[in-house]
Amino acid sequence: MRTIDVHTHLMPQGLLRTVEAGKEWHGFKYEGDGPGFIVGHGRRVALNAKLRFTPEERIKDMDEQDVDVQVVSIHTPIFGYNMEPSQGLEFAREVNDEISGMTRQWPERFAGLATLPVQDVDASIGELERAVRDLGLKGAELDAVVNGLNWDEPQFLPLFKAAESLGALLFFHPQPQDNIVAQQKVDQYGLGNSIGVPLEDALVVATLIFGGILEKCPDLKVCIAHGGGPACFGMGRLDRGWQVRPEAREHILRPPSTYQRQMYYDTVTNSEPALRFLIDMVGADRVVLGSDWPFVGWDPSPPGWVNSLKSLTDEEKEKILWKNLETLLGI
């Protein structure tokens, strides 16, 4: 059975080559011994062996994991949102050119998502158009927030309109460093990642719904990482809020739960009951394989885990493992 993985991270080879030569790359530099760290723009990002992989090494690892196609997107801690706009655009173009090069050299193994300089919406629209039309990328990966701003700010609507017109997928993936909830409430036990990240996923879902983005862009292609966090589990409460609070009805005419099937969700729930619930809520045609490569260990592999789940039918597994993404991305 074919397998396509929507959720895989990339540390650009251009970055690694430059910083390991002792030079800076768009404000990032290398620190430490052994695997070391990438440091810059208020970030300190630990490297592991797989983040250093060349495309050829990735392909070997994919073969071992029974993954036919990876949809590659930048490792989220190095989003360039806090760079000056001109530097952010230069950074995004270099990353996107590298990802495009992978997809063109190995079209059977890689598809790509762009990174965008979203601190400048006009530049982001131009780069998304270039990425899709000229580079052959399938869309873009976005953080859960933009320098403290949520995605329902009016300034971002033209970007969503542009993505809709291009048929580009927007893959939302929060990062622990920018968690609104977790940073304010807890900074211990690793909860910023294990709880904070899925909470941010849920807030993205709610923002896209209540902010009217899915109402104004009904054909927008959106995928939320980590199964959307607890968003679909909480739809009853969101519907109740819409019923009783006037501000919840400011931008939408229908209950929030009626919009949840306009989005896709990956399988990074790490729990069969949670994945089963997600499928029951949104349908198997809205769930896609994700691995969070190279950070989550799967037994025996990402598709192997899905295939092992007894509560899923063979038809559901086929949709999740490849059919949905083949249709969504045209690969």
C-alpha cells in the first residue's frame, strides 16, 4: 500500500553547511560540541542526527520506515517571522529553492511546502505564488501565531484568499517557543510540548472558524498538525459558546462544528482511541498520515502504527495512508 507523510521537518542543508563552516546564515550560527545547536533570532535549536540527513539519507530512512513520499517543510523553530521583512523574504526564498530542488531531483519521494515571510503579507503572497507556480511546491507551512498575532487579524485575509485561489495547502504547526497558553501557565515537565502544542493546534482551529476565515474562503485547503489537538473533542463547547455569546457569532452564521470538516488533520495523536474519535468526528477522508519526522518514535513505523490499529477499517487506512493526500496534493 502506498504511503504519503504530510508532517516531516527539514533543517536546510544550506544552513548546516554554512554554520558548520563557522559562518552565519541569515543570522543563525552553530554552537556546541557533538550534535550542537543552531542559535539565532532568539532561538536555540538542538540538532539531532536525522536533522542533519542529506536527501539521500532521508530516502534510506524512509525506506526503512515504509514511507514512499515525504511532504517536507521547514523545522518550525527556525521560522523567520521575527526577521526584518527583506531578510525574511531572502531566507524564505533560499529555503524554498532547496525544498524545490529535492522535489525535482526525487519527484517520486518528496513533495514540498514553502515557508513564508508572513511579517510582510504582500511579500508572503508573492513568495507563495512563486513557490506554487514556479517551484512546484504544494503550499506552505505556517506557525500557530505570527509574532503574537492570531490569524484572524484582517491583514492576513489576502494571504488566505491567495492560497485558496492557488489551491495551495496551508499546514499549521505550532512551536513550543511561541505557545500562548503554555508559556503563561507552565514551563516544567515538558508540558510546553506535550500539552502546549496541541492546545495551540486547537486555538488555530478555533481561530480559523470563529474568525470567519473558513466562511470567507470555503475552498481553502487547511491541515492542522497533531490531529488538531483537542479541537474536535471540544466542538460541543464551541457550539454552546456560539449559541449563547453574541461575540462568538460575529463572523460566522453556522455552529462551529459545521466547519470542522473543511479542514484536514494528521494522525499524530499518539493514541488509537483519540484517532478513532477524530475519524468519527470529521470522517476518514479528512485525516492524513503524519509522523513529525524525525522527532516521534513509531512502533514499528508511522504507517505500521496506522496499519496495526484494529478499530480502523481497511478502507479508512487506505484513505489515511495515501488516498487523501494523493487527491489533496495531486501527487
